[in-house]
Amino acid sequence: MQSPVDIKPRILYNPDLKSTDFIVPGLTVVIMMMICTLLTSLTIARERETGTMEQILVSPIRPVEFIIGKIAPYTLLALLDAACIIGFSTLVFKVPFRGSVLLLLMLSILFIFAALSIGVLISTRAKTQQEAMIASNVTFELPSLLLSGFIYPISSLPIVLQIISNFIPTRHFIIINRGIMLKGVDFSALYMQSLFLLLFATALLGISVFRFKTNMEG
């Protein structure tokens, strides 16, 4: 006897199972993370290698002003990169954009500050640009690929790695980026990830300013 109900599975937000719709939003976040972390990790280390750090230390500039001056250009560069990548993904790869452009822009700034804070903190500790580059690759760029949910689902990772992944900004912004682009969700569904990025960026920038101030005074 034929059933009167015809049951067919339906995949929400990606009914055609296009891999590009899932990969491209995550790849956008990974590229932004690499650009922000790598470039800023070289900033203060470059000052040490070129011998201009001593001039900065004896100048009346304050640590907060120095750090802001270092991250401001890279903030604009990262925003430009993000706009180009998202525009390219929607125009060329036809990835849907169902959410708010303004919301994504505001939360992108949070993520950029979090990524830049990592680079600045590495730069305050590294003595050479090579050391800063290696530290950047090992500490956050590789985990951003492997532990963020970009390649492997978080649920398939061992418990220890799942716990570690909670402290990786890329994981949280991938959720934000996919949520806004593919699902069209609003801020009420993303406030926990946004709060983490805000606290993470504030804490690391505070530590960076403190370390740089210590170096200036010492």
C-alpha cells in the first residue's frame, strides 16, 4: 500500500548542497585572520630590527597612541580586503547574502580588532620579524584552519581540542559570517560570539599596551 505522505529530506539554507556556499564564507574569515595577524605581528619587531625603536622610546608618544597608530592602517586594509572577498564571493561564486550588510560590517570590525590584537601582542614579545612570523603561524593561523570549524566540524574533534577552539576568534566569526550570509540571522542570534570577540580584543590590546609601556619604562 502506498503511503499518502511523501517524505523528502530538505537541507535548510543550502538545499542544493553547494560546497562553495559553505566554504567561501569560512575562507573569507581565515584570509582576514591571516592578513591581520601576520602583518601586525611584524610591526614592532620591524622597529627593533631597523633600530628605530630607541627613537620611539625616547619620544613623548604614549603606548596607547603607538599601538593605535600601528593597528589603524591595518584595520582599513582588512576592511577593504573583507569587502573585496565578500563581493567576489557573491558575484563570482554566487554565494547568497541574506543578512544585513551593516551588521556584518560592524561585527567584522570586532573580529579585525581581535585578530590585530593577536598580532600586536606577538609583536611586543618577538625580537625579530622571523620570530614574529613563526609565532603567528604556530599560535593562531594553523589553529584557525584546523580548529575553527572551517575544515572539520567542531563536534568531530576530541574534547580537549573542542575546549581549545573556544578561544580561537576565527571559530566565532565563522559562525557570525555564515549566519549572516547564509541564514540572514540578526544580532540576537550572534551576541555571544560578538561578546567574546569584544572581550578577547580588549584583553589582548590591554596586555599589549601594558607590555609596551613596561618596555618604555624599563
